[in-house]
Amino acid sequence: MFRKTNQPVSAPSLVPGERITSILGPGIIWKGNLRGSGGIRIEGTFEGEIAIRGLLVVGETGRVTCPEMKATIVVVAGLVRGNIVTEKLDIRGTGRVWGDVSAVSFSTEEGAFLRGAVRMEDKIDLNLEETVEELPLELQPPPDSDGIEGAT
């Protein structure tokens, strides 16, 4: 009657942008802005602005200080200081967040920590730009070349 069934837990279905394509590894300290699309995992220390169309994972060794973190999906297993705006937020048992949260979906594991207000929304507009900013003029290839040095 109370027997545990041995059904395997199915992996969540992947949608575009849910794959990790870049990693900021442990021991790395980065100050600046992080923008674009794709998935990123932060295991080091990051300070600056984050606006990602895709998955953002702050791993157990990750430390992020960000006035406002914007990403489609955010998973926090490390430390985040700053507000989070996302469609889906998951704070793991080792996760610590100091800041306000705006999300459509919000979940936590036992042991997770959040100090801030949580505002649940029907829809979140992340206002993430579709295009990547253009390179400065000095970094752009000449108009008559294909960008490959020495090409004819």
C-alpha cells in the first residue's frame, strides 16, 4: 500500500536556450556585462550586468553580484546579490539569494535561502534585444574583404 515505486524520474524536456554553451569556471573573477543568447554556467565570481536569453546557472561555487539579473531561466545553487527577473527561477538547497525576485514560475529546495520580496507575474517581459551589438569601427573588417586576413 505504501510501497515506493521504482519509476525512473524523467528528465525535463529541453527547449531552445536550455543548454549550457559557456562556462565561467571556478577561480575566474569577471567584472563587466554579460549579454546574448544561449546558456551559461557561472562557477567563479561575476560582478556586473547580466541579460541572457536562455539558461543561467549559478553553480555551487558561483558568486554573482548584479544590480538586476535577467534571463529566461535561472537556477541558483551558489550566491546571488541583486534582483532577479526571469520566467522560471529555481533556488537549490545550497542557493542563497539577497534581492527581489520577479518570476512566472518559482521553486526552492529545502535549505534554500532568499532575503527579498517575491512577485509572481502571469508574464515577464525581459526586454532582451534580439541582435548583438555591432563591433566598434576599428574592429570591423574592411568593407571589401570577407573578414579573413589574406583572403583573395
